[in-house]
Amino acid sequence: MGLGDIRYEHVITATEEFRRLGRDTFLRTYGFGRAMSYELVLDGRRYDSKAIAGVAHGYATGDFWKARDFSGGAATVARCLRELGFVVETEEPSSNRAALLARLRNLKVSRGPGNPAPSRH
């Protein structure tokens, strides 16, 4: 059994449960973390694609996959969901860049005694 067992209606059922439980409870219940790259976009809402696929697999087969049970990414989960007619997007690179720059600006740097320049380690 694989992702090919998933049908459109299984994904819809998984997204409905995601909305009903809320993101954090849904992810915790099924043993997933937040999506690192790929999100399913449906009706203006974003869903963690791998978690949705794992739960949809459970609705299709009775075997609810956890994150460790299969690999996510462009060649697996994203492709499967797209083949079913769903939109899967990657997180905006500019938002990643902005978050990284904000973290770097808030970094605390070590300075040597009597030296205003940051240490080089």
C-alpha cells in the first residue's frame, strides 16, 4: 500500500478533521510536525501536506501513517496531492529570508573587554 491508495475524498476528509481539531492538535494526534516546505492550499487555507497525506492514507486503508512511515517532498506527497487535483505550494523564499534576517539582527554577539567590535568566534 502506498500514497496511490489515496483518493480526493480521503484528502478532503483529512482537511475537515484538521480544521475541526486545529493544526496543533491534529499534528500531535497523528505524530507529525509542521510542514517544512510543502503545504496543501484549499479554499484559502494552508495545511501541512505530509500530515494530510498520512491521515488521508488512513481513511483510504485503515492504516494511519505517521511522519516516520513515509518520506515527504516534491517527488512523493506533493506529486500525489497535485495528481489528485490539489494545489501544493512551497513556503515563500522571501518569508524565509525575512525570518532569518530578523533572527540575525537579534543575535547577541560576544565582545572582547574594551573592544567594541564583535569577537570572531
